[in-house]
Amino acid sequence: MAEITADTSLQELAAIISQALEAQGLMATLSGRAAVSIYTNNRYQSHDLNFVSTAGTSKLARAVSALGFVQTPAQRLFSHPATAWLLEFPAGPLGFGQKVVSASALEAISTPFGPMRIITPTLCVMDNLAAYLHWKDRQCYDQAAWVAQNQTIEWEQVKEWAAIEGMNTDEWLRFYKKSINVKTGNA
């Protein structure tokens, strides 16, 4: 396994953590803003890595301590002396508004650093739109659009999900147009 240094990229760090957890039989899926960073080629800069897991914190802590991570006084965060990124393990299951997804339904993706378990781009869009709809966080709306502009999205799934979450048709159309216009060069 690669050593974590000050030069370790976010994607490499996520892959290292993902592989270490899997080696211990722990399933954890990268989500949140780190997924946005990866799917947008760092257009958004995350400061932490959220791996959602149903495993207990003590098991997760043991697995990442072998990499040099230690729990912070906040207990929910882990830090590493060689990197500024913090690590957090939100309790599973993976949820995107009312949609719950089993982590076992998501396959690890291949990266230049080895396999990494991460939410899909479509789920990343839903994750950010859920934050926008729930907290009216405009940054999350923009981040959802950035992911959509850079990745292949299952639009029918997002549209059906958005309707269930209460996104009105006009708001959905604005988001969809914002998301595809840049990708197709029509911005």
C-alpha cells in the first residue's frame, strides 16, 4: 500500500483508505464533497473525506490507524500528520433524501491508485441536490451541476428522484439546463 505524504492527492488518499478498509472486511463508500472533488477534477476543493459505513467506529478506527490516522478530540474525525484532509465516517446506510442505497450495490471503481469505493456520479448529483433542497445551500446546487457537467448521469433516475423529493418542474428544468449547457458547449 502506498505511503501517505504531503503530496498524496485526494483521489489517491481515498483509494488508499478504501483499500485498507476493504482489506479488513469493512465496507465504506466515499461520498460528500470529496466525491464532488473527484468527479469535477477538483473544481470544488474538499477538506475532508466522508466514508459512509454501517461498521462500528472502533473497527473503522483500528483499520485506519494502521495508515497513521488518529481520532481527533471531536471523536468523529480522524487526522493524519502528513495530510491536511480529515477523515470522517458518517453512519450508514447511504441516503440521498428519501433514497437509500445499499453499499453492496455499488462496485468499487478503478483508479490509477487501485480500486476505490465511491458513490456513482448520479448519486453524487442526488446527494448535492438533496442538500440544496433540504438546506437551500446554493453551493450544493452548483456542485451537483458541476458533477453533471463532467460525468455521465442517469438523468431519468435523477428526474424521478427529484420529483419524489419535492423539486418542482420549473426548478428541475433550470437545473437540468444548467447541467447540460456547459457540457454541450451551449453555455
